[in-house]
Amino acid sequence: MTRLLAVLIAALVLVPATRAEEPKGAPASAPATGVATATIPVKGMHCGSCVGTVTAALQKVQGVKSVEVDLEKAQAVVVFDRSKASVKKLVKTIDATGYHAGEPSVN
Ligand SMILES: [Cu+2]
């Protein structure tokens, strides 16, 4: 009986103490945080309309902050939140528009 009481008291004391140590407002698990810039080659664009299609598709991706598609350089420069989007997702998005994404570089 004494032992049971001790366990109960320990549980009451330990549970709130553990919770108090969690940082408030911080995400429980964020493998990668911060903003990254991806430069992705885009093949198959011919005109401003192509640029518009790729730009619009990338802007719809959650976590994307800015998109700059250059027709002459044949590339997309995308600034995104690492915790919400990924380069893989951006590449997939470009491919889904019908254009072809090349090897990306990320800073
Ligand atoms: Cu076009």
C-alpha cells in the first residue's frame, strides 16, 4: 500500500515536470528547418506561357516562398521552407507540368 502511494505520488510529480521541460511553440519534430533556395534546370520551355505554367505550379506548393523562372537560363529558382517543402517535391511538381526538371542544386 505504501509502495502504491509512492508510485502515485511519483507519477503526479513527474508528469507535470516532464511537460514543463518541453519548449513552447517549437515543433515536436522538424528534421530540417529554415529557408532554402533551390536552382532547378527546366527543360522544354519555349515562351512566356511555359514560364507562367511552371511558375504557377511551383507557387502552389505548400512552403514555397518565391519562384523565379528564367526562360533564357532554362531554370527555376525557388525559395522554400525546408520544414514544409522539399527539392524532391519541387522537381516532381515541374515534371507534373509536362516540362522536365534537371539536377537541382540547393543552398
Ligand atoms: Cu511556351
